[in-house]
Amino acid sequence: MIRKFATAGIFLLLAVAWPPVQADILLIEKVEQRMQLDLPGNGMRMADVENRFGEPRERRAAVGDPPITRWVYEDYSVFFEHDQVIESVLHPERVSQHEP
């Protein structure tokens, strides 16, 4: 009887623990995919981004203080503080295209 409860407990524990582990693995894979893509790097100037990556589809006006500007490309957006890149972010639909 105790063995049945112990076995059931182990299976329950594995069932509960498995989804978070799997989610962590998917997140790591997404980060690795992002690192393999050629995206504008932090610190690049607007002019350098445009010369290397071309004209963005959309340029959103600066907001806040310091001014944060967003340029939208096909698969990603680039965020600038003043005229320097602070982050390049893949669009969610771009990431989901590469999920296993």
C-alpha cells in the first residue's frame, strides 16, 4: 500500500515539475536563436543602423525623458535612447516561427 502511494507521489511530482522545466528550455532556445540573428547591437548610432540594416518599415516618435524612439523592421524592433541603440527585440511571431 505504501509503495502505491510512493509511486503515485513520484509520478505526481514529475507531472508538476515537468512543465516549468520544459518552459525554461524553450526560453533558453529562444535566447540562443536571438543571439544567432544579426540584430543592431547596443550602442550603435541611428545612422549606422540605417546604413547596415536599411530603412525601417516604421519610425515611431520619441516618447519620455530621456527620449526613447522605436524603429520597426520586419522581424524585430530597435529601441533608441537619443540616437543610440538600447535594445533590439524580436517580434513574438518571429520567435514562434522557430519553435520546435
